[in-house]
Amino acid sequence: MISDKERWNKRFQEKPFRDYVEPIIEKYIDEANMGYALDIACGQGRNTHFVAEKGFEIDAVDLSDYALSCIKDDPKIHKIEVDLDEYNLEQNKYDLIVNMNYLNRRFYHQIKEALKPDGVVIFETFIIAHGDFDNPQNPEYLLRKNELLHAFISCDIIYYEERDDINLRGEKTRVASLVARKR
């Protein structure tokens, strides 16, 4: 049986991913205080590089050693190879947390605890969609309607939207996007 790490390494090597920063990060990064950031399931670093270039020191966390090897060596970028099912976020460490196209529900509480006061989370991932949509195969990786909003309702919501989108493979999907500040 192929391990998760081997599966993700193969996927990163064989299937091209977008190489541009997510628009939601570009639009809302200035909401965060300059300081320390975290990119959860960072992949090959397209968002990590952007956040570092904006001046943040950043922890880039992913299971795939291949994906992490694609991230440039930069003293502001700390590559962390780890199984996210076993990883725990350090409390009160981050001014900005980015979570794109990845869902691990146990991180909801940890993200809020890992943010410093006034820290910002930018979170975007897939929602269950019906009809003519290409959903990820495992429903555990899909949000329910308004789930992300409810998970962070104790924060100040800066932006929230559920919309139709195109995934990394060009397929029609639905996503939820959230930007929130810890108070």
C-alpha cells in the first residue's frame, strides 16, 4: 500500500499545480501584522514564497519532502516536513496563518490558539457541491455549507464567501473563503 507521503510526492511530480499566489492572500495579507506566519499544507511553496517576500518569517509545513524541496532556500522560510494528522500548532506564535485547499478539522481550534492576539487567518478550501461539480473523492475533505464560518465565529470575520470556482486541475468546484482576526 502506498503511503500518504509517497502519494503526495507522486502527485506533485506528475500533475502540475498552479504556480501563482492565491488571490485571497494577495488581497488580504495586509490585514496581518508583520511578523511570523504559517502556511499549512504549503505544497511547493507558491503562497509561502509570496508571504516571505512580503517580509514575514514563515513556517512552511507539508508531508511531501518533494514539494518542500521545491521551496527556495531562504532564511525567512522554515521548511517543516511532517504528517499533518499528527502535527500540533504552537500556541500564540503566528501573526498570520494561511490554509489553502486543505481541510483537517482538528486544526480549527488549534489555528485560533496558534494566532497571536490580532493575528489573521486566511483559509480557503472545498465545499460539498451537488450537480455538475468535481468534488474530491473523500467527503472528509469537504466542508459543509457555512461550516468554515461557524468554526471561526468567535473571531472577527473580515471576509467570508462560498462560491463556484475552478480547482487546481481545472475542474468546476465550490469553495469557502474566510479571512478572520483573533481578538
